[in-house]
Amino acid sequence: MVILSLDLGTTGNRAIAFSIDGKVVAESYKEFPQIFPKPGWVEHDPMVIWESVLHVVSDVVKKIGADSIQAVGITNQRETTVVWDKRTGIPVHNAIVWQCRRTAEMCARYESSKEMIKQKTGLFLDAYFSATKIRWILENVPNLDLDYLAFGTIDSWILWQLTQGKVHATDTSNASRTMLLNIRTLSYDDDLLKLFDIPKSILPEVKESGGFFGDVDAALFGKAWPIMAILGDQQASLFAQTGLKNTYGTGLFVAASTGSKIVETDRLISTVAFSFEGKTEYAIEGSVFVGGSVIQWLRDGLKIIKTSKETETLALSLSSNEGVYFIPALVGLGAPYWRSDVRGQIVGLTRGTSVAHIVRAALESLAYQTRDVVEELRRVFPAFAYTKLCVDGGACKNNFLMQFQADILGLEVERPMVTETTAFGVAGLAGMAIGFWTEAEFRALRLVDRVFSPALSVEAQDAAYSGWLVSVKKLLC
């Protein structure tokens, strides 16, 4: 018997089946194309996303059989915006991805309301979130009939498809990233809907993160499994890791659970962590736009590496970065700077600079950006006892990066056996919702692969980090 997780990422989709002892018994992954219509614009084809979900689920079902699946959990890239016609199920435009900066100038329209937006939603007025993406589609796609439109983040889009149009819903964690949900009332806010001129009728119903969302249509895979949990990917990771965590995915997402308390800050995001059985927990989060995607860019854009695995060897071939710093603001800088207008920069180049220096500086940038957010967390939430950073995501498999992260933070970095913790987290919540596990049983399943302990002195940490801060300051001027 297994719980099936659908991990709907930014660059690909994965299906993972977890057994009752927390082991991965089957998985399948399919990458999908990134679409870049203009500089700073990022899109996905929603139908290709759905086709890839069909592919990975069918692949897992072939391996383990449809009858072994007890429930489904969905975790997803957040903020990415899909608008479709309810009559046909066909999107009216490509999905506008969370990384897309096309609405950065549009945000200026709402500048006078930014404090109200932050107070109600916990979010910054920024193109990152869904509201201005919806507004852009409503203004730029001709001949739309509002009576038949549906909006959703990727969870809602795939839920609609899995239930064959029977369910249009989302959970509180994803809804809290739309810039339309009041995180105190957990309902769409009339002032925000009026501000962005978005009709409530197109929005998905907001449900608890853990609970029954609907059944997968039996015609798709031969069995009507219940969909029992939905969580945004970073909230799913936090649910699995607890405490202080960083996900090294396409972006970097540093988050700390704050329990039932909403912690407010002018440089980080306050967000819903999850809701279950009448209880809502919150988190404080620093979202960094470019994390592991900088390595993808070195591979696919500059073509200076062939695989991401090469980066560890190249970085270790040097004893230091020799003054080279890479600020990967390829789509602007996220937390804690929130500057959508700046672009990436490599500083400290000399005639002696090699590919190894650039690769090492790119890896180090992930650790430095993480420290930027942790420093802000320490400032605004001193009650949190920081003893370690729990990590997950593809780039956390890089031992050089994890050791450098421990060195720069001065904290232990703990890597779990299962690094796909977004999938593991939503599986845990789905399993708890049907009694597959108790919470205590699920927590006991998390096993540690390796702990990286800091090896630099405080003086050496600060010296390296100060070089990063100087480089960022020059870029922001």
C-alpha cells in the first residue's frame, strides 16, 4: 500500500509512491520546456504540464499497480498562473510562471496600496505573485468571457484535470500566494479583488491543505483514488523538515515555521504553512528567484558545463573563489532585496579567471543568498533557536555546496536520506488525512543522510560574506 505524491515543479513533474515505512517504491519524472517570449518573461504550456502528469502517473501505475495507491497528494510550483475556459478545459493563454517579470511595471499602478497588501496578505507588491499575472491575462487576451473563466495555480489546474472538471479548488498555502487571500481570515479579500479588478467567480474554492479534495477520475488510470492533500512546494518541504529549512530548487526558499503566530517583517514574506483539522500554522519565508536554475543556465545557456554533477569537481579544484563573485539576478533579486529591476553580474574577473571560478562563484552564490535570508530571520524572529539548517532539493546533493553553506552560516546543515522532501511532505499530510500514518509515525520516518558541520572561523565566514555584500551593494546602487 502506498501514498502517491505528484510533485509539480518548475522544470518538470514527478510522481513518487511512498510505502508505509517511508520508502520510495516507484517514481517517474518528465521534464517540460521553458518558454521565454521576451527577456524576463517565462511561460509554460499548461497542456504540456498536464500531459507530463499523465505520463509520470501512468508510469508509476505500470510499476506498482493502481490498486496499491491509497491516496494522492499534490505539491506544486506556486504563484504560476493558469486561466482556462470552464466549458472546454482549454487554457486561454500559456501559464505565466512565478519567475516571470512581465508585470513588474504594472505593479506601479498599485503602489499606493502596497502597505495594505502587505498587511492583509503577508506579501510584497511584486510581479512574483499571482494577482498581477491574472490581471495581465484579463487585459491582454482578447474576447474573454468572464462568466466561463477559471483561474488556478498549478495545483488547481491539475486538480481540475484529474477530476475531469468536477473540482475547482486550492488549499490555503497556495491561495496565500495569490496576493488575493487575507491570511488572517483565510478567505479572498474584497478590497484586494476590487483593487486588482478580479472577479471572485473565476477563483478556486479555498480548502484546508489536508482533507478530501475529490476523486481522480477512474477513466484516467483505472482507479478512483481520493486526493487528500494539496500544499505549495515550499510549504510541503517545511511540513517534512520542520524548523528552519532551505530548498535548493529552481529558486531558493528559506523558511521557518512560526506556529499559529504571523510574524511580520518588511523584508520577508509571512505565509500560510498549512491547515489541517481546523488548525492553521504560519511560516516566514525568504524567496530567492534564482537558485539551482543558475546551474541550469551555465549548462544550457552558456554551455560551459555538460552536467550539473561537474560543478562539484570544478569547485573543489580551487582553494578559494579568488575574489570572483556571481550575483545571479537573472530575473531580478528576490528576498531580502526585492529588486526586480537589477540583472545578474559577475565581479572580480581577471585574466586568470577560468570556468572553474565562474562555476564555484555560482555555487557559492546559493550559500550567500541563503545567509542573506537567514540574517533577516535572525533579526525579526529571535525567539527561533537556530541550531541547524535542514536542506532538500536537487542542488543539496552537491557536497561542496553543502559544506560551504555550513561554513558561511556557522550552522550545521542536515541533509535527509529522501531529498525530494516536497513530495515526502505532501505524502505525509495525505497519509495523515486517511489514517495511513499518525503524525508521530510520519515524523519518525525522516532519516538523515549526512550532517555538514561548519569548519571556518567566524572571522573567515564574515570576510567571505562581506565580499558578497560589497558586490551586491555595487549592483544595487
